[in-house]
Amino acid sequence: MENTMSGMKRLIGAVLALLLSGTLAAAQTASNAASFPNRPIRIVVPFPAGGPTDILSRIVAQRMSEDWGQPIVIENRPGANTNIGAQMVARAAPDGYTLLSAMDTTMVMNPASGASMPYDPFKDFAPVTLLAKNTSLLTVRAADGPKTVKELIARGKASEKKLSYGAGITITRLAGYQFARMAGFEVVLIPYKGSSEVVHGLLSGSVDFIVDGVASSLPLIQSGKFRALAKLNNRPLPSLPDLQPLSQAAGLPHLGEMSSWIGLVAPAGTPPAVVEKIRAEVARIYADPVIADKLAKVGISAVSSTPAEFDQFYRGEAALWTKVFKDSPLKLH
């Protein structure tokens, strides 16, 4: 009987200790969330500086730093089709102090294409918010490039050698191929690591045309060195209000939307209260018309969401693009 009582006491003690440790852990988590952030935050951008993801991240980071009184450091980690930056964040401490500006390439295209990845986009990250839906452009050099999409198509069909195009992410690489295939001419893809390299490739004459986001090309379009022939979606583009959608400009009704998006994710296991604090800050930043106007002028459509909405969005995108890759002969890795 004495042994039984002693065993019961030990069991009760163990249960109480477990409950106490859980209570203390919960209290510590709540305390950490309440004091967040109390040191610098790092936002990893898996592209070189100068592209749409980098520009957006820096605009958001600057306002975050002002609001929170903490340095928000942008760390560019390009390479391996965003795998290097993504892996770094996936392995970081889940405390909200390391975040990833993730594009569709990271969360959707890499898994959809069957590429080997050192991370799992569906298990290794906590979605925070959608950040933007970009507009991609079909662009040529103004000095020697065609004046319309139809003229580009005619050149492609008449040329003895294949026209070359530059693109830096999976969706724009795929878009260039799909456009040429639908238009009836062959192309050669020249892959780049990011928008700054894509723009330089067109500027130097290394490629005949590019498919890329607005932000990096816009200054060259406005200065007259580049000519934008079409945009790859039907959304309004305040910086180039008269630019037609590609399907309309090319007379190809079967070309759908082929533009990219950007979202913010944290390592899996980041406390929901911390995730919510970051999400709320992004929503607050976007509510400022000055920020919205600054982003619109570089062709970035600011969009925020709840973590659940973002999670549902990119999982749906993954299912869609998995089918596209399955049906396409194009190999991008």
C-alpha cells in the first residue's frame, strides 16, 4: 500500500511538473511575443540586389525599422534557383528574427518542377503574409528591337537562327517559352540569377528580348533605352498605363497570366503571436498611401493577407503549376 501511495505521489508530481513546465513555456512565449522585436531582424532575399523582391523588401524593411526602432537587415543570398536563401531561413531559429522574402519560385515552382530542394516549402516555413503580385514585361532594346509584339513574332519566324531571351526566375523562363511556342517560333533561353543580370543581358546585346518584372527595367524604359512591348497580366499598371496585355498585343487569346508574386515566411515553429505581429506591421505599412504609391511607381502591386490566406494561396498555386510542368516538355533545371 505504501509503495502504491508513493508511486501515486511520484506520478502526480510528474504531471504537475509537466503542467508547470508547459505553463512556464507558454508564459515565456507570450513574453517573447510581447517584447518582439528587441534586436535586429534579418530578411533574406534569395536574389541579387536590384530586382523586384529586393526593392520591395528594402522599402518594407525601412518602414519596419522606423516603426519598431530596430535595424532590419536585408541579406541577399542568390543562387540555386532561390534554394540557398530558402535553406538558410528553413534552418534558422523559429523566433521571428530571420525571415524570407519568398517568391513563387521558392514556394511553388521548385516543387512543381520536380527540382531537388534542400527544404520543404510546405513543412519548413510558417507563412506570414503575401507581399505583392508583380507585373512582368516583354521588353526589347529600343535602338534595334521590334516596335510591337507582332513584329517580334515576325522576326522570330523569319530569322535563320533562334532568337534568344533572358529570364531570371522559373515563371518568367516558362512564360518566354510559352509565348514563343504559342506564336510559332523557336527560342533559346539564357538563364540569369536575377533581374539585375537580366536587364544587363538585354542592355549588352546578349539576348534579343527579356521577360522580367517592371521594377528593374522601368528606369531604362522611361529613359528610352528599352521598349516594353506588353505586360503579362491584365492588371492596371500605373507606371505604363497604355501597355497592352501580351495576349492582346500578340493576338494570341490562349496566353493566360504569367506574372510572379512575393510573400513573407518565417521558419516553421515561429510562435503564432510573433507571426501575427509581423503580419500586422506589413498591413500597417501598406495602409500608408505614400508606400503604396512608391511601390506602384516601380510596378509592384502591394498585397497583404492573413497567414491562413497565404498558405491556401500558395498551396493552390503549387497544385496548378505542378500540372503545367507535367504537361510541358520544358525542363528548367
